[in-house]
Amino acid sequence: MKALLLAAGLGTRLKPFTDHHPKALAPVHGRSLLEWNIRNLQRFGIFDVVVNVHHFADQIVHALEHNNGFGSRFQVSDETDAVLETGGGLKKAAHFLETEEDFLVMNVDMLTNADLGQIISRHREHKVLATLAVQQRSSSRYFLFDDNMYLKGWENVQTGERKPANLESGFRQFAFSGIQVLNRSIFSKITRNGKFSLVDLYLDLCAGEKITGVDHTGDLLLDVGKPESQARAETLFANVFGDIYGRP
């Protein structure tokens, strides 16, 4: 299996570091977020990674080349001309991934002890278009699932916005973890062009396709998108993550 690491974002929440570096190279406990995620994928037998790049792309490419992919084979999906968000980034990387029956996609700034192997197994077992890792945790935005954990919609609880707008109530709220397993047939179903998010893509498709959620509530999940969360990640690595990911 291949994995796509989404690393093209501007990382504006991680300023001032991202004024001069990409968020993928933000250091945590002696290694970059990029390296931690590549090494975590290796724990589940994934040694082929595609990394999309935009912001300070040359620094990410240099880190991969200088460190021999941190032990994995790597390919770079170049978005230096224009950042495409997560959905546009997936579409741009299609030629790297469409030979795989299924592949994993995750954000490079997420750290987790989730069992990725179990999420992959669930995806293959249910033979669905997409499997989204989700949690029962506080958030301003939620995916909405039916009792069988099939995606039905999305809502922003702060603004009251719901998609689709006429969606009835009563669905279960789960926060997205930025980890998903996709079947290659998704590429033939993408109708959007340019810049768009994976959330928009899933909402485009969920009425006619099987998109399921896997609840991994209880697993550690840390979005290292702000300096304070970077500091928290240091503490977690000292006490928890280091034994899971391997210590420097």
C-alpha cells in the first residue's frame, strides 16, 4: 500500500516557524513531523509514500533526498505553482496512486497512536469507497453519520451551517481525524477542479457512494498546528509517543 502525506499547506497557525520553513519540518522531540509520520507508516508495513509540496517545497524535497526518504521510497507531488488544498492535492497526485487498489491519506501535521492497520482492514472488509477515521471529541465542525456509520452530511455547530442544507437531524456527530483510506475508483468520481477540500469531495459523493467512518475515540490524536500544540507534542513524545514511534 502507498500513503499520501499532505504537506503542502502554508501552516499559518505555526508562525513564526512557517515564515521560513514548511510545517512538515517542524521539529518535535528531535525529528520533524515529516519523519515521525513516515516512520509511523513503516510500523504498519507502508514503505511507499507520496508527499505533496508547495510552501518551501525545496526544503521538504531536500529533507527527503538527504535522508533517503527516512527509510521509505518516496515520490513528490509538486504543487509549487498553486496550493490546491487537500482535495485538489489528492487529484493532482492521482498518477502516483491510481495503480493501487487502496491507499492511505493523512495530514503531515497530525500525530497519533491510532492503529492504522485496523483502519485499513476495516476499509477492505467493508469494500467501500472511503473510510474516514473519526473521534467523539469536541470540535466546531463534525461529519454526520447514520447508525451504520455511513456518512450523510456535515455541520458547523458554531455557525449553524449544514451540508446538505436540507439534511434532517438525528445523525451522529464525529470529528474528523485527518486520516482516511480510499479506493482508487474515487479518482473517476471527482468532478471538481483546482482548489477544493477532501471534506467537500466526501460531501459531493456520500449520497450515492458508501463512505464509512471508523471511530477510534480513546486514541491519542494531536494536531501540531500551533506553537502550543508543538510544545504539548514534546511532552507526549517524552512520555507516550516515543515508545510507539521509536526514539531518536
